[in-house]
Amino acid sequence: MADVAAFGDLHLVDDVSGADWIVASVRNFQHDVGSLLPVTFEAYARVLHPASRGNWGDTIDVPWSAVAAANGRIAHAAMEWVAITGDWKFEREAVQPGIWDQPPSEGSLPPRTAASVAGVLAGLTSTPSECWFGVWEGYGDAPFQPGTVPLIAMPQRKMVLLRGPLHAAGTAFAGIGWPDSASLWWPDDRSWCVATDIDLMSTYIGGSAPCIEALVGDKRLEAYPVTIDQTVHWQSDAINPTPEPPPPPQAITPNRS
């Protein structure tokens, strides 16, 4: 195995066989937890990416439960952002003054939350100094030529593979056009696995029952236990009313008169 590039303590490698066990275990792209993580774990959790409020550089995290309460919605394990805010405009383009100023990050686990997750998981693996990190190939400014490194064959989400210690889980690649966190990470002993899909505002984790209990019980995280079959799309919220997505913009027909 050879290093292709380095990002702090993380090193891009040219052998992705260490991820074969994950590829062999995930389902095809079925929009559920089992499409993101191996189906072999004892238990699973969903960690919600917080919204935020405050000035740039001086923000506080706003949990989804607070947003739900402010909008008269119910917080639960399968809630979706558009359902608890009530309008698709709050996905990216608008804010709710006094509640939140920035929506949850999509496709990337925020650094503070990543550090908290890693802090919990550090005591639940025997190999915290040897971990693996997958990053989706489709991000811009990749530090290698396309086709020059092998890819992890995740369904619909091929990834490059990096190695490094668990404390590097908060490494932000955004400075080179990559995300603020890896898309997939796990320790060498395979005791747990973390997945942040590029289209989601939450992260899913598989592990032992004590591992999931520790994540759900950590006050720094907004985390819920989930099943391997829980869906992960915008229609997953069966409790709060979910607005229909806006129609696609109409094509403008040139005036030929």
C-alpha cells in the first residue's frame, strides 16, 4: 500500500481492499440505513447535524428538537428538516430569525459534532490509531488525477480511501473543494462504522448496543437509536406534515413571433 497524498494526519492510499467488507455487506441503493452501513451491526444510531445561530465565527448549535418545538412539530428519530420547518425554502435559502440562522450542513458532519462523535467512539475500539476514511469521488478539486487511484465501490457513491488516527475524524477537506468531513469512517478492528451521505443532514452509525447507547446518551449530540430498515429520504417523517417539493422551474420558450 502506498500513500498518494496527505492531509494532516490522513493519507490517501492506493489500495481500497480494506473497505471490501463494507461493500459486501451494504444493500443496493435503497434509501435506508442498510444502504449506507453494513447490515451486520447489532445496533444503529442517527446523529442529527445541528443548525446554528449567531454571527460568523461565534455561533451556537441549535438542535432539531428546538426547531421542531418552535414550529409546533414533534421531535422523533425519523424527523426530517423540511417537515419540522414546514417549507422547502428553509432547506438552503431562508432562515427563521430568533430560532436559527444557518441550516444543518448537508453531506458533511460539522467539525464540532465530528469531534464529539469521535470522542465517544474512541473508547469503543481497540485500534483508535489505525482508522479508515472514505471520501466521495465527486467533490471538486480532488488532489489526484481522475482514474489514477482505485475507488471503494459503494452503491452510487464511489469513494477514495484514506488512513489515519481516529482523532483526524474532524479533518476538513473543504479548503481544497472537498467536504468538511469524510463520507465513511471506521477503525481497523471494525467495531463500528460512521456514514455521512452527500445528500443528508444527518449521520448514521452502526456498532454494538453499548456503542449506540453511549452515542444516544451523550449530551453533546442529538442522537436517536434507529433500525437498519429506517428510510433516509425527505418523505421519512410519518409524524410531522411534509410539504411537497416545489415543481421544477418551467423551461422558457423563446418568443418566435
